[in-house]
Amino acid sequence: MNKSKVVLLCPGQGAQAVGMGKGWMDAHPAAAQTFAAADEVVDLGSIGSLTSVCFDGPTETLNRTDVSQPALFTAAVASYQGLLDGWGNADVHATLGLSLGEYTALHLAGAFGFRDGLKLVATRGRLMQEAAEASDGGMVALIGADETQAHAVCDAARGDDVLMPANFNAKGQIVISGSRTACERAVAAAGEMGLRATALSVAGAFHSPLMAPAAEGMAKALAEVDFQPLSTVVYSNVTGKPHEPDNAELLKQRLIEQLTTPVRWSSNCEDLAASISGIPEDERPRIHELAPGKVLKGLFRRIDKTVEVTSHDQPDPKPVS
């Protein structure tokens, strides 16, 4: 069977939903093996197994940062293993992941094995949860703002607190992050500038300096894992451009920086779209969003309406390419 040329989009925190990955586990033995391996690696104590939380919730438990991150990593990898059953094999042209999803993207490009990746992600989720609980932070979505306007809102509302852009998700969709009091002022400041602003229900100020303790912890965790050269293009959230495939130390540094600096997802997608636009249509890689959800398909639609993304929240009864 000819290899399917594919680009893989890997979801980040916020895409989780009770039931995620169950369809894949039920339909494909390889996906079931992924969930079984995850239960061996991740110990949630009295909460129960990772698989049971993914499938049965409750929602408030799944939404915890220290739970949702390993759960999302597992569900995405399980869906990819299931997709391979239909494809037979795949020629991965590039991988992109939103925040947490960057770890999934790196795993799929061979940077580290599933178990090592899951341990890193579980550590990341725990450290971010702890940093969030130790600080009084929040995040605000700005609808209709560009980067200049986002910085203007932060400058107007920051005062002596922490406030900065955290996620450049798509055109007109930027999230800012920082101290809770500054976030409250930002909602008012954005309104005065004619922008819509909504406080997000999140555990803390992700991708801001308030995550510095988590970054310090991840530096130690990453130092203990041997990274292999990347087998394909993987995009960096920090730079908006591809990682250097053979520079493991720089790659680890970017993952540390990712916790306290903005995620440039829009730049990732724009660079990818430009890189494949010149490839003849019959040879162009098809873009697939791994489980769960369709968040990244929606964001890509806002970034470039000419790019088609196929989402795989549930198994497709017919092979896809």
C-alpha cells in the first residue's frame, strides 16, 4: 500500500471531554494498547485509572491540569495508532501541537517514546497545577484583537502586576495571561478599546512568568530524558518555526521557555500552509487533527480558509487519506 502523506495536528489543553478516545479504543487494538500502557505509567491515586477518567469523568476531574494533560497526550496517540490501522502506514510530512500538544507532536516525530513522553507530560501537568495553585492568576480571551492591540491592552491594565499575551491562536483570537487583578482590569480596558474580552475558566496564568516554578521543574525533568533526532518537521510554539531536528538541547530549552512565553500557534499554521502551498495538489500532504475534538480545525479555518483539515474525534468507518 502506498504511504499516505500526512500532517498531524495535536490538541492542547481545553480540548478534553469525557468519553474522549473510547471510540478509538473500542475499534482498534493498537489504540487499546496505548490506553493500557498509559494506565501502567500514570498513577492518579484515589482518582482511579487514567482510562476511567477519560471515558467516565467526572468532568471536573478530567479538567484538572494534572489530569487533562496526560489524558490528552494518551487520547491523541491512541487515535493516531488507530488511524495507522486504516492507512496501513503513513509518511508524516510535519507535526504541530498546541502547547501540551507539542509534546505529542515530538513523540510522533520520534523524539522520545510513548512512556517517556507520558511521564514528561504528567510531570508538566503536575508542575503547572502546583504553580497555578501557588499564584492568583487567570487568562482572558480577546476577540477581534491583533498582536499590537493585545500588547496595548496588557500595557493599559498591567500596573504593577503580571500581564502579557499568552496564546496567538488565530486571526482575531488572542489570549492574555497574568495576575487575576490585572486580568480583571484587562476586560475593562479591552472594552474601552472596542474589543470583546472574556475571562477564561482556567486554573492559572499559563504561558506567563507566573509559570516560572513549573519551568524550573521541567528543566530538571527534561534533562533526564534522551531526545532522539526528529524524523520529520516539528513546529516550535515559541518561535513559530520548525525546531532544529538534531539539536536536542535547544529543543529542550524551547519546551522550558514555552511555559512562560506566548504560544505562536497562528505562526505555526501560517508557516505550514506556506510550505505546502507550492506542492502539486495530488502530492500535497493531507492535514489530520488527532483526537479529541475539532478545536484545531476551527482555528486553522480562521487562519487560512483554503486549508482543509480532517478531524478524528471518533473513528471513521472508512479509511481516510
